[in-house]
Amino acid sequence: MKNIKDYNLEELKEQLKLLEEKPFRAEQIFKWLYVDKVKSFDEMTNLSLELRKKLALNFDICNYTIVKKLESVDGTKKYLFGLSDGNAIESVLMEYHFGKSVCVSSQIGCKMGCKFCASTGIPFIRNLTSGEIVEQILAIEQDTDLKVSNVVFMGIGEPFDNYDNVINAIKILNNPKGLNIGARHISVSTSGIVPKIYEFADADMQCTLSVSLHSANNQVRSSMMPVNSAYNIQELIQACKYYINKTNKRISFEYALAKDNNDNLKDADELIKLLKGMLCHVNLIPINKIENGKYTKSSLENIMKFRDYLNNARYSCNN
Ligand code: SF4
């Protein structure tokens, strides 16, 4: 049986029509699921008993169990959720001055094999459904009694390798009758699946797009990210320019600095030339050494030099 949270509001209306029910019932169900956050059809008390039975016969309601929860000193909470098929996924709640942000996973495991990523050792099992993506936010809201204001697709998985389910999850998250998280508060991060960047630009979802770049040099980037062998930097930048022209939105380029790999001023210079004239931001991240990984964190001095070099060339960057 399909999880009722896999349907966006329009799809749910169609499902109700198939059950010979009035489509407006979908809005009532949406409210029960995403505003009242009930866990069973029985709790949807403004629906007739007959309809509640019909729903239970035709749909599941996915509810997660918390397998593990870790809280760090800065208040960040890391959740491991148990899924109905026995798999588990990770989500992270971060509290910022601007609101509560959840970093969601989009797949169980990941195929992309980025050499600096701790998830690389986790074999790909399957895509998450839209409902399983949305449930991460719901389960965290239920656990903390907080309202999540921002969602970032930066957890385990490549969101554009599960494109349709991610787009549908955004429609559910974004619906004012559901979780009502503004599209501008939803950020999708890709390792650089070029055809999907074009598709995402054409879909005009109004979300923020982050692209993991990490080097302006094909040789260096290919050694860090196998996806670069399929779609090289020039193809990636062309797609990003299309996205910016089409949406008039700024792209955030992620750049993880690894010692003696991509962190010297020659690398910064190549980056400046590559991004020349683009509406973008560079997000510098000190790389975290992973078990058996070859990359180590850049020195603070190198990070500052790199940042200052970009800032002097009038590039917007953090850190
Ligand atoms: S795409 Fe993301 S999750 Fe997958 S290996 Fe690369 S960094 Fe890790």
C-alpha cells in the first residue's frame, strides 16, 4: 500500500475522486497530516467513519520511530529514524537566529562516491519516497514541538538522482495548507548532475540551488568527485549559467578546502576566472577528515588567505 504522505495536494484530490469522495476532503486530510500531525486515520475526526475506513484500506500512514538521537553542545540534534522496511535514515536539526533548519536525506545510501564524504561508505539501497522525505520534518517537529522554517537537501543521497520524489516532496513542504515552508527557505544541493540542473531551472521551483564545486580544475575535481567524469566543469558551469538566467536566482557554490589539494591561491585564482560574471556565492567549508580518507583540513591561515583573495576580487563568500 502506498503512503498517503507520498501525494501532494492535487494528487490526493485525484485519489479521493477515484474513491468516489469529494476532492475537498483532501484539504481536510492534508490539515490532519501536516498541521495537526496525527498518526492514524482514526484521529481524523471530522471525516466520516466510513471514509476513515476507506482510507485505512487504501493507504498507509508512514510514521518514523527514533532509533537514536544525539545532541551536541551547540543544540544541533542528529536523528536516526527507523523506516517501515527496516532501513534507517539520518536527519539533522540545526537552530539558527533566523529559525529552525532541517537537513534531510533524499536516498538510503548514495551512488555518487565523493571521496571526501562520510556517506561514501554507505552502499546505495534505494530512493526515499516523497512521503519519507517529508516525514523527516514532521517527525522532528513532533519530537521537539518546534516549527521548522528551513529545509536543506544536504543529507545522505544526491537529490537530483531522486529528482521526481524530491520535487514532489518540495510541493508538499511548500503547500500553504500543509507544512507551509516557503520555497525560498528550501535549498537543494547537487554534486552536479547537469541534465537535472536544466530541468530544475525550467521547473522554476523558487528554491535555492547549491552546487558542490570544490575545484575549478577538472583533474582535481575528478579526483574528488567521480561525477566530474560524466559532467565536467565546463558543462556544469554552462548549466548553472542557464539556471541563473532562467530563474534570476543566485547559486551557492560549495567549496570544501582540503590541505594541499585545492586550497592555495592558484586554486582561488582559477575559481575567480571560472565564476567571472556569475550571480553566485561561494560557501567555503573546511573539509572534515573521514576514516581512511586522503583529505585533511586546510590550515586556518590558508582558509583566511583563500577567503580574502575571493573577497578582494569582489566575490561573495562566507567564513
Ligand atoms: S552526493 Fe552528497 S551524499 Fe553523495 S557522496 Fe557526494 S557528498 Fe556524499
